[in-house]
Amino acid sequence: MAATDIDLGAARAALKAELARLLVELGEPIENPGQMTYGSQAAAASQVFEQQRDLALRDRSRIDLHRVEAALRAIDAGTYGTCTSCGKPIARERLEAIPWVPTCIDCARKAPR
Ligand SMILES: [Zn+2]
């Protein structure tokens, strides 16, 4: 059952904006350390570290992207605002803070990301 007190139009707009932001973020090319001149071992190591950090950020963005897409599908399906874990309605304030949040506060507490 869909929660009726949620502004689906506003949620959809917020989700579309976040989707666009994430796609831009994920579309940025990763710097290739191989193209840089080798100064020292330390410089090379720091480049590898930066690349790994960049990849970690991308993983987070990709997870968020999936959540945003799932939330948009849920709006279309009429199930938006329902916890994907326990099936109970997600608190309106929680959805307004993070429109793509997939679970209710109780489930999020049980399984932190
Ligand atoms: Zn739940």
C-alpha cells in the first residue's frame, strides 16, 4: 500500500535531479597514473592511493544510483515509501531527507550500510 501523505511529484523531481548528478559523477573519466611522468616511488604510490579512493567513491555513487533508480521505479509501481526490507511505510520525514532511502529507520538501524 502506498503512503498517501508523500508528495510524489516532489520526490520524483528530487530523484531525477540526484540521478542526473550521479550520472555526471560516474561519467567522469578516472585519471590514468600510467600517463603521468614517474617522479619517485612515493609519487606513484600516492597516485595509486588516489585512484583507489576515486574508485571507492564511484562504488558509493553506483550504489546510490541503483537506489535512486529503484525509488523511481517504485513511484511508477505505486510502492514508493514502502520499506524494501519489512514492507512497512517509511516515515515521511525520512523520505523527505533522503528520497531514495530504501528501508525504514528500524531496518536501517538493524543493518547499517
Ligand atoms: Zn523496514
